[in-house]
Amino acid sequence: MREKLFCILENDNDSLLSRCYNLIMLFAIVVSFIPLMSKHTNSFHLLVDYISTAIFCLDYLFRILTADFKLQKGKLSFLFYPFSLLAIVDLLSILPTFLYFNNSLRLLKIVRMGRVLRVFKVIRYSKNIQILTNVLQNQKESLLLVASLAVGYIFFTALLIFSVEPDTFETFFDAIYWATISLTTVGYGDIFATTMLGKIITMLSSIIGIAIVALPAGIITAGYMNEITKKG
Amino acid sequence: MREKLFCILENDNDSLLSRCYNLIMLFAIVVSFIPLMSKHTNSFHLLVDYISTAIFCLDYLFRILTADFKLQKGKLSFLFYPFSLLAIVDLLSILPTFLYFNNSLRLLKIVRMGRVLRVFKVIRYSKNIQILTNVLQNQKESLLLVASLAVGYIFFTALLIFSVEPDTFETFFDAIYWATISLTTVGYGDIFATTMLGKIITMLSSIIGIAIVALPAGIITAGYMNEITKKG
Amino acid sequence: MREKLFCILENDNDSLLSRCYNLIMLFAIVVSFIPLMSKHTNSFHLLVDYISTAIFCLDYLFRILTADFKLQKGKLSFLFYPFSLLAIVDLLSILPTFLYFNNSLRLLKIVRMGRVLRVFKVIRYSKNIQILTNVLQNQKESLLLVASLAVGYIFFTALLIFSVEPDTFETFFDAIYWATISLTTVGYGDIFATTMLGKIITMLSSIIGIAIVALPAGIITAGYMNEITKKG
Amino acid sequence: MREKLFCILENDNDSLLSRCYNLIMLFAIVVSFIPLMSKHTNSFHLLVDYISTAIFCLDYLFRILTADFKLQKGKLSFLFYPFSLLAIVDLLSILPTFLYFNNSLRLLKIVRMGRVLRVFKVIRYSKNIQILTNVLQNQKESLLLVASLAVGYIFFTALLIFSVEPDTFETFFDAIYWATISLTTVGYGDIFATTMLGKIITMLSSIIGIAIVALPAGIITAGYMNEITKKG
């Protein structure tokens, strides 16, 4: 009985029942975001919240009950499972409904987004998702390197502009924010350099920024081509 | 007689007459947009509208008359043809002129843009259009995957910012709009996060956004290179 | 004598004298832009303008005198040469100084930028310029196709937004401007959609815009790789 | 004794002591930026500044003492070393603390960022950094060419807009700033063309700008792929 439940949860034999279960979960997750899309909570929102939380609770219960099949550690599995990452995500996405006294807990509900990943994991991957995941997996180190390069560059530019234009940037955080928005070429225009020296730094940053933006594009393209020729 | 007309419409034997017919259609489509480029309708605009609609009506009539050559289903073709996608586009691009009582129907006229595609389809493809179409065709699934990834990411960021900064974003739609404008690095600056937490979310979104923008570039590049080496 | 002059002008035997001549021309071009960088014309600017124009006049004279070596058409060369593209550029870059009665002619002086290209053409190409030129040359058709696709898309979006938000966009030109600034992700924020429907169009445009931006990147990358592997 | 010190400084035999030394230096550099992140200097900032400068002084002393092992020129090394680039960077990053009379010297402290590079140089490279460095090294000329193309294009657009819209752009520097912000698609919106001609120039610039942005992406991608296939 418990083994059957586990098969449904994990989609081990790709059964129709399992696909249905996961689709219902996906639907429950999507629906549970409806109350978050509104500022005011009405009775419909509360109803949706209660029902989706009830479904999540059942799912959490099912998973705890079948923890020994998952972790393969006998009785100890029931002790270890609640501390695994996915179990904590599950718990965090249930809790806010029970502890609904202030709005700051709304944020915790977004943790449910993590559940979406699990559903995708279970419903059999398409070939394309696999290729994309492989590319990101293989180029992980290079992408991390480029990301840390970008962060270092943002920090450097922020230091520079903060020293040059203390009047425009009230705190160092503002300078970091400005540097990020400029490097990524978003450029809202809510904060920008006004002195000549500041504008020169802005120009240099933007141009170097293009090169830094080109790096991940190059890495991903190269990785993607490698993956395609490997498969072909 | 009808077969000859069909050949002209579909450019089956690449005749001069057919090319002329399609160029006239293209010209009629382009000219028919002139009234849409102005807010006020003067007599010249009405004239242009009537003439172009008349041409479109003739074209629609010709195509219905030759439907049996197109669909190859005998008499039934005349029944089925008006419900094919292109026939509906044709009808929609004629109707607004007959039902010209309010301005909201102006939008329907833009459907005529769809006719441009047909003209391009008929005038023999250049090699480059074929390569480009092949690339987009072959990578369709990957591009759709990346697009849905981007949409999911936009939804996630919108949920996050809407919970964190309810004062800046009046409706959830505003949050979605902000997330899209930020991810695509357009950044008009008409709406942006003002709290520290909101700015941190903005920064993370922009940086991850670059990676998401790099994905389609990589996919298209890889597909384009494959296509070129295949031909070569 | 004239043949020698022609060799110097065209750098046929890569002589020191020829390199010097072209460097002096390059210097004269750069210096001649100084008066354009200021709103007000002082005596120094006039002096610079007169000297640089004198140098350009001499260069124009030299080139007319050696036109028969250039065009290889005997006496007729002297008649045809002044109507070649480069000769017209040369003439246009001299004229404004002689006809200096209003400021609108300042624009004509920027034509001198065309002269820079000639200098680059003459001073022996580096390998990299050659590769880059080859890439752009080979992919010219594809790039033109993508450019016309982008222009068509801008026109389509402009028509759409102009019908949906006639209050925001006073003229159709404004709509075209908005569409271009949005598609290229510049997003100054001087003009943007304010209605819900307009914002939805904005979002769709931005996302499709990324794909359109990715196309030239893909084409150039593929062309560049082809060029490198060919050479290697 | 001095040889041992040199080994630690340069991480010649990848010893634990050397790694520790370099990590301490990295930590000192990072910590020394804390006072720069604030506008006002309190006693904690002064303390951090004194301690980090003391560490930098010691490091500078160590490096001068072992200069003969570094430069391999005998006694002359001690004379030459202080004028090497890295030694000047080191000196510049110490000086401001001793000469702390005005805020403009804050900028000099950012020179310390250069020290970070040295630390990275010493702690053994990961494979990915090596690949990235190779790509940038091999494509240096192409990237410089593209960069100078971009600078030329910025200059050209700035000249154009400055002649067309003298009312919007007070100085030529403003025009250069606007051209850079537009080409890189940052588009803060603090300065933009307002006349019709100016907007047409803006649109052309943005579209050509995309191609110029696509060039470095293509170059880096091609270089990266070459590097990967070489290693594989």
C-alpha cells in the first residue's frame, strides 16, 4: 500500500494515476498563488488558501509516510526525512496559513515555487529540458566565474562612483544598485551620475558591461553547440 | 479559366502575371495602413480605405472561387475554405470597413499584416529566408522552453516584488509589467522598486535576466551554425 | 610625376611617404571636427576650419589630376571621376566652409567621416579588419533580412500601439519612435504605454524583441566562426 | 630565509603557508574597502585603515627585500623593483593613509583593487579562469577593433546629434554621454533627443547599436568554442 503510494508520488512507473496526482499538485500550487496576487484578502482567497494548504498537508503526510522508500535507511528515514531540503520547503509552504497573523509571512508562501520544480522533475523530462539542464550543468563553473567577475566589477564601479559622486549616492547600497542597473543595461533612470567624472565612469562601465554581458552568451552558446553535436 | 486564376494566386509556375498580382496585393496592403497612421479620418483616408478593401474583396472572392484547387476536396472545398485560418484573416481584414461605426475596429485592420506573410510566401523565398525559417522551425521547442522559462521567472519575480513592495505596485499586473520591463532590460523607469529589499530583488532579477536573455541567443546561434554547415 | 602622386594617394607600394600622407589626412580630418564640437565659433575654430579645408582642397585636386590612373579610362576619366561616390563625398566635405552662411550646413561637414573610411582603406588592413569585413560581407543578406524583419516588426507594433493608445502617442512617428526604443531595449522612459492593453503590447514586444536582437548575434557569431576555421 | 619568504609571497611550491599568506592579504584588501563604503569616518574605520595599511606596508617591505629573486638582476633589482607596475600599485595603495588630508585621495585607495588581481594570480588558477583568459588573450585584437569601432561610432553619432539638436545638448560631452548610453542600450532617460530629426538619429543609432553589441558576443563565443574544442 505504502509502496504503491510512493510510486504515485515519485512517478516510478510513469502511470496515469501518478501523472494525474502530479498535475493536481501543479494545479494546487498555481491556484494557491491567486491570493498572493491581490493586496486585500477576501473570503474566496481564504477558501483557496485553506483548500490548497490542505492538499499540501496531505502531500507532506504522504511523503513522510513513504520516507523509508525514498531514503532507503529503514526506520531512521522517518527521522531524517523532515530535515531534507525538499521536506523543509514543503513545511515552509504550509506553515504561513497556520500562522497567519501578519503579512510578512506572505513571502514564505512564495517558497511554494520550489514545489513547481519537483513537479517538473517528476513529469518525465522532454529532450529539450534535458539538453538545457546539461548545458547549464556543464558550464556551471564558467557561468559562476563570469557571475563572480560581474559581481566584482559591480563592486569596483560602485566604490569608484561612491568616491567620485558622494552627493548623488546617499549610501553605498545606492552605488551598488546603480552599478548593477547600469551594467545590466536596464537603466531605469531613477539614479544616475550627474558630474562629468561620474558620467565618464558611467560610459566606461556601460561599454565594459557589454563585454561582460557577452561572456555568458558565449559560454551558453558554446555549451549548447557541444551538447547538440554530442547528441547528433 | 479558374485553374489559371489559381496559378496566378498561388504563383505555381512563377509567372510574371503572378508576381505582378502579388506585388499589387502587397502595395494594396501597405497603402491600406496609411489611414491607420493618423488619428483623424479625412476624405483621402476614406478613399484609400474603400479602394484597398475593394481589392481585398476581389482577392477574397478569387480565392473562394478556386478553393477546390487549393484544398483538393471537390465541392466540399467551397464549404470548408471560409473556415481555414487564412480565409478568416482575409475576412477579418475586410469587415472593419463595412462595419465602420466605432474606432475599436481599427485593431481588426492590423490583421491585414497577416496578408503580408502570404505575399512573402508566394513570391519565391530567397535562400536566407529559408535558412532563417529552418533555424526557427528546428529550434522551436527549445525557444518555446526558454520563453516559458522566462514567463515563469517573470511571474516569480512579480510575486516576490508584489509581496515586498505593496506600496509601489498597485495591482499585480503592475508587478508583472515591472518584471517584464526589467528582465528584458528595457527599463523605462516609469515604475521601479524603492525599498532596499525591493532593490535587492531588482538587482538579482537583472543579473539572472542576462542569463535568460543569453539562452535564446545561444539556441539561435547554434541552430544557425548547424543549418549553415548542413548546406555548405 | 602624376603616377608617383597616384601611388602616394593610393598607397600602392606601401611607401613611407604614402603612409605619412594618409596619416596627415587622418589628422586633418580629426582636427577638422574640433569646430563641430562647440556651439560657438571663435577665431581658432575658423583657423582650423580654413587650414583643414585647404588640405582637403589640395587632396581633391590631386585626386582629380590622377583620375586617369584610378579609373583607367583615358581622358574620359577626368569627366567621370567627379561623379564617383568618393569624389562627391570629398566635394561635400569642402563645400560648407565656402558657403558658411548658416548652421544647417554643419551637418554636411560630418560627411567628412566618410573620408576616414578611405584612409583606413589605404593604410594596409590588419588581419582582424579583414576577417570582420568578410563576416559582414558574407552575412550581408542575412543581416539585411533580419534588419527588415526588425523594421517590419517595429512598424507592426507601432500600428498596434497607435490604435490602442491614441492619447499617449500624438503622431504615428511617436509610435514608431516608441517601438524602436522598446525593441532595442534602450527604454529612455520619455514615452511609454499607460493603459493596460498598451502595457500588454509593451510586454509582448519586449520579449519578442529579445529574440529579434538574438538573431543578428547568432548570424554574426556563425559567420565569424566560419571565417576563423577557414583561415586556421 | 629571504628565499623562503619569496616562495611564500609567490606561491612557488603551492605550500599551505603561502596560501594562508595570500588569503590573509585578500582578507586585508577586502576589509580595507569598508571605510570607503561610508561617507563619514569613525574611529572603527580609522582602526581598519591603520591595520590594513600596516599589513600592506609589511607586504611591500617583504617584496622589496626579495626583489632580487623576482627580477633576477642581482643588486640592481632593489633599484629597479620600486619602479615596476605592481610596486607602484602597492605604493599608491599605502600612501593615502599617510597623506590623509583631503577626500580626493580616497580614489587612490581603489587602486588596491589591483592587488586583488595579484592574489588571484598567485592562488593557483582554476581551469575555467585559464580558458577565459586565453579567450580574451587570443581575441584581444578583434575585441580592441570592435571597441574602437564602437568608440568611432559613438563619436560620429555625437557629432550628428550635437549639430541637429544644439538645444538639448549643452556641451559636446553631453552628446558623447548620450551616444554612449544609447548605444549600450542603458537609456537612463536623463537626456534624450526631442526633435523629429534627433529622434530619427536615435532610432538609427539604436538599431545599428544592436549590431555593434552583437559583434563582441560573436567574437567571444567563437573564441570560447575554439578554446573548448582545442582542450577537448
